[in-house]
Amino acid sequence: MSRKTVIVVQARMSSSRLPGKVMLPVLGKSLLYRMVERLKMIRHEVPLIVATSQNAADDIIEQEALQLNVACYRGSLNNLLDRHYQAAMLFNADNVVKIPSDCPLIDPDIIDDVLGFFFANPGRYGYVSNLHPATFPDGNDVEIMTMDCLEKVWKEAQRPLELEHTTPYIWENPDRFNIGNVSLQPGIDYSMSHRFTIDYEADYQFIKRVYEELYPINPRFSCWDILNLLAEKPEIYHINAQYAGVNWYRNHLDELTTISPEQTKLIIS
């Protein structure tokens, strides 16, 4: 019996630092459009679901999903764990890939590598990511879990950070889950030095510039194409370099036992 794997893209308009960021324009299309465009480039045949909230402000996200011919699920605004679980249940998924919508530069080949590792080890892992430890540039976040794993988390997780961020309960309880990770080769780590995600205006300007430079040449540009571009034009790297290494972990170091201060950075004003 074949097993169904779905990619769930979480998206909403109510970002606290950059409201409406997923609908900001890049080369005439929204960031959400550009990201879904990249997700459709993966080699594995995995259907996409845009998971947004029931808030009226997110009507525009559902409309964009329909324009993209992508399924849309609408659920809880702040309980992302429930949103992922309900979306997966609705589409009868056996495995769920979590990819946040703030990764519009995500490399399809990196997604395929993580999926390939997971599928090459059937039954061995309940959860596989490229985040523990993270070595890829921030914004290439891929997490895949079995439905059994997600359901266990959905039933047991209670802390606000576990509900908001979906998967911390898994990697905070390694004795309860079989966890795998895909990393770059030893000694290579871009996770704290390169930022391809969007949370601030500077991130948007960086992403916009990368698309303007690379997309007209090759719409399927890779993570390595971006790194080469930044080496050739360091002024692009510096657009959002002050936020490199800044992530949500910084606000929860007193709650997370598996995350060290070295894995995040405070914002220096």
C-alpha cells in the first residue's frame, strides 16, 4: 500500500514584525506564490496544502492558494500544531512535511534530500529534519513526521511554544521519538551566518534582490547559486546580515533543553 505524504505550508497575514509579509510582491507575484512555485519543483510527487487561519484577514491567503491551484485548510490562528494535525487528517496523510511560509528561497533539492533520507529508511524514523543540528542557511527548513508521530504530539503537547511551533515537543523528548537529521558535510555550517528567511523589512529587501538577480537567469536557482551570488556581490549579503542567526529560539532558551544559546542570537540595535 502506497503511503501519502503531504507538504503543509503554514501562512497567515498577522506577522507581528512584518504584517502581511507572505503577500509582499517579488517580480510581480506574492512571496507565497514564489515559495509555492519552488515547492512545486521538487522531484518527489507530494501534494501541497496551504494551512492558514479562520481569521477574515487570511481570506486573501485562501484566494492566493486557489489561484495557485493548491489546497487550503483554515484552522486555529495560534495553535499551529492543531492546524497541521487537522490539515493532515483532512487530506488522509500518512506523513506530513512542515515548511513555514517565511522560506521563499527554499531550495527544492534540499527538500528532496530530506524526503529521500526519510523514504530510504522506512519505519526507522518518526521525525526527520535538517534543523537538529541546523547547518543549511536559515530559510531552508524541512521537517517530516509520520502521522503517528504528529498525533502523539497533538495529544500530549501542552506548552504554548509547543502549540505555536508544532514540533518542539518532538525534539525535546528524544527518548519518545526516533529522530533523524540531514546535515551538510562535517565542518560546514551556514545556519548562523546566512539568512534566507523573512521576518524583517531588511529580509524582504534581501529576498527581492536575490530573485531579481537569479530568477531571470534560472527560475530553479539553488541554495548554492545564492551563496555564489553573495560571494560575488557582498553588498547583497549585508542587506540583512544584522539578523543572521536571529530566530525564535532566542525567546525560549529558558524553556528549551535541547537548544543552546549558540544556536540563536539576540538582535543588536
